Amino acid sequence: MKNRRLSSRVVYEGRIIRLRLDEVELPGGAAVRREVIEHPGAAAIVPLDEKGNLRLVRQYRDAVAEELVEIPAGKLKLGEEPAACARRELREELGLEAGRLDHLSTFFSTPGFCDEAMHVYLARDLSSSAREGDGEELIEPLTLPLEPLEGLLAGLKDGKSIAGIMLAIEFLGREAGGS
């Protein structure tokens, strides 16, 4: 079951995304239009300190017009490896270096209309470094306990953060010899 692209044209090209209009043929033969956002991909990090606390960020998001608590994340630069992006974002947003960085998963954030691949990492053995900030983001660092998990997740609205934290918990359970 695969659609066939009949035509494609870029209608907008910005600093972060491109918007493409595609005409596709469905398996049954019907032609439909698809709006597709092209994104270079991103890395997201679940930073866990030696006390079992998550190191998060609070940031105002214009798209939803509210302040959100999130795991650090950022867009891949051209040719940048996801792990290098994760390390860069950890420095920029929290002023931290990770002694250990484990890849948890790569998933599509919103595949119904966007090709963004989100590479998620667990960062441990954290140490302080210079906070590099990129000048466009007003970020407030935040430290929250991982437990109780229910309380933590109930306060989050950001999908990558919820998924990243759940992936980290599952990874840590496997690492500890759990199921």
C-alpha cells in the first residue's frame, strides 16, 4: 500500500521548514493533494543527573501561545550528526556536557504532514560547561524529580518530552535488568 507522487512544488521556503504541495495517486487510482512540511530533523535529550532528577527547560512557544516544560531539543544543522546536535543543544540550553549519551529512539514527530525525524538520547554523567545559548530563545533551566512519574507526565504537554521520558524509563529498566 503505497501512494505515488504525481507532482510536487515548493510553495514556501523558510529558515526552518519548507512547505511542499504534492499531488499523489492513491492505490485505488484517486488523485489527492498533500501538504508536506520538510524539516531537517532534530535531536532531543533526556538529561538525568546523579540524583535521578531530570534537567528540563521552560520556554514560551509562540505556536501554542504558552509556556511549556520540555526536554532540551534542537534542529539539526546541515550535515550535523544527531548525537553532535544533542550534545550542542545540551550545552546551549542547559550549560551541560554528557559523559554518557545513549540513543533511545528515532521517530517521526507528526508524519501526517511533516517529515521531521526526532532523534532522542538519554544523557547521563552530566557536568557543567559554559551555557552557549543561541540568542533567539529565552530558556529557563528547571530541575524536576523523575519520580513520581505520574505527577511529572501530567504536567507536560510537549509530545517529544513525554515520549523521550517514557523511552528513557524503559531503557533504564532494561539496563537494570527489568523487563
